[in-house]
Amino acid sequence: MDNEFASLPESGTLRILTTNGEETLLSFGATDTVRVLKKRLQELFAIQSQQLAAPCSAMRLISGNDVLLDHCVLGDRGVVDGDQLTLVLSHAPLGTFEYNMESFDPDIWAAVTASFTQDGEFCIYIEEEEMLSIEEDEAYDPFLDGNLWEHSYRGPVEVAGSQIQMSVQNSHRLGSFDGILEVGLLLGEMCDDDTTLRLQLPFALSRVTGEPPLRWITLQKKDIAVQPPLAGASS
């Protein structure tokens, strides 16, 4: 009979060196991803300081000269018990940011809410409308008839310098998105302050405005984080 412990993942302790020269010991498993390690590190820092630590998206873990990406499995990257990783903190979005489209056409309207959480997750909600004056009948549906769109995107965030990468792991779209492909990766960039950031997002109204489906916009931070619901969206 095989040893019941033979399939258990190897584990150990890592030495996490911060830029101020302090070292923190952190347990890990060989099958842990870098993202899991960051969340564990954030929880440890929050306990030690009795306050919110930097978001996971602000953390960069470096092994030697290599930056370990969130999806990397520690064992696959050769990380073993007793290794030292260097932690570098960068500027990362946190809280809720908003955008309202300014247009010379009063019949075109769009709004974006982008929320970034402490554990390095994002949720982007986009609502668009072309407010045409038409006679509505029982068969009229603003989503099917191409006058109203709602879409949301969720997933983890990685930050390198001022550049933001958002991996879309869950999305939901209501409306007619003919010719506008689903996106798997959204890009962004931090601005010089904590209250502004730029994101490259898909807009269904591009068919009306003639602009590219993926467009860069500038969002401003809200004081209170509110994540709007999306009808039918999965959690």
C-alpha cells in the first residue's frame, strides 16, 4: 500500500526581504501560486500592523533577478524551503473609480465604475445607452434592439511600475455586441496621483460613435466604494 503522505505537497518556510531591510518568515506549499503567497503575506502584515496592508496588486515578489508572476506555481519555479524572495511595493489602484462619457450628442450616454479591492481583485461595470426617440411596442427590447448595453468584467490585477494588467476570469454582457469580441486581458496605467487612472475598455457604442471598440478613458476616484449590481451576473 502506498504511503498516504506520498502525494502531499512539499512545504517549508520562505524568507521575505522587504526594501527597508526587514525579513519576514512565511510558510508556503510547493503547489501554491505566487498570488496565494501574496494574499498570505498581506494577511500577515495586516495582523502585525493592526491595519490594512498594501493590496496584493501592489506587491512584486522577486526571486534572484526574476519577477514571479501571479499565476506561477512556486514549486515549478524551483522555490524551496529556506529561499529568500524580495518584496517590492509599487503604486496600485485601490477603491472605486468612475467615468461618465462627455459627448456632443445628447442621445449618447455611457458610464463606467471600476472597483479595486485589497486582495488584488477588480470589478468593472459599464453601462451604455443610445437614447433614440422611437415608438416602443410590446416587442421592443432595448438590449436586443441595440439601444442599451450592460457589461461587467472581474478578475485579478497585476501591476508593474505604472502599468496595470487585469485578467478577465468572469464576464457578463447584456445587449447586442456584434463584432465586439470578448476580452481576456484589460490594460491600464496609473497616473501621478491616487485619484486618477486610465483604462483601456470595450465600448459597444463604438458602432455609433465610429471610435475603436477598445478605447482609453480616464477615471476619477470616489470617496466611498460602491459596486453596482448587474442583473443576471454570476458571482
